[in-house]
Amino acid sequence: MGQAEVMPTLDEPTSIELPELFDRAARVSDGAPPTLQLLIDGEWRGAQSGETFEVSSPIDDNTIAVAQAAGKDDVEAAIAAACRARSRFREMTAAERLEVCKRAGEIMAEHFETFIDAIVVDLGKTPSQAKSEATASRERLELVREEVRKIFGEYLPG
């Protein structure tokens, strides 16, 4: 049997470096961990209560982010927004849905290493486990595109 992959020894505390893509989703201050925002109704924002909590890495218990502590009002607002978005999504054409999935896959490909790093630091997985998880997510996006083609009759099996 092969040797199990183990987490490498760290020379410095764990942290997450987020590319510009995440600027609206996470507020970053010099030297401080990013403060993650809630996405409700297409808007990135803090919890209505203003409360947050620290997210620690299981690797070394270092604080890697600060997250919003969503309360009842935030959850109800998110549910209402999702209900409104559902009808808009139903109105989208197959081409528009395919484009959404295609763009999501492109973003994952462009920032693949960032996704891997985030999985390692946030969940304590090994780099190969994180790569496998990120790859599976990208592949699922392609499977969703196949399903969209089937649903809208733009797919011929075989």
C-alpha cells in the first residue's frame, strides 16, 4: 500500500490570500484576516445584528477569516430573495443557463489554486484531497450543463 499523504509542516500560520475576484465578498484589511460577507438578494453585506465570529483553521487553530453571524432576519431575507430569484431563473433561456454554468467553470479554472488553498486551510484537507474536491466541483458544473441541454431538448444522446 502507498503511504498516506499528510499535511506538510507549516513555517508560518495558516492564512487565506484572496484574489481581486473576491473583493466584494470579503473585506480585507492589511494584516487582518478577511471579513466574509453575506450574499442576500445579489448584495454582499454584513449581518443585520453586526455580529461576527472567527473562523479557525483545523491545521493550527489560526484565525483565517471573520464571518458574519447571520441571524433570523438575515435568514428570512435570504429565503425571500431565493424565492424571488427562482421565478427569474425559470424565465432564463437554456443559452443563458448554459452561460452561467460556463462562466462559473471558467472562474473555477482561473482561480483553481485559490480554491485548493482555501479547502486545505479551511477544512484541513491534504492538497491532493482538496484538488480532487475542486476538480469534482468543476466536473459537476459540466454535468449541470449537460442536464440543461437535456431539459431544453438541445441534447441528442449517443
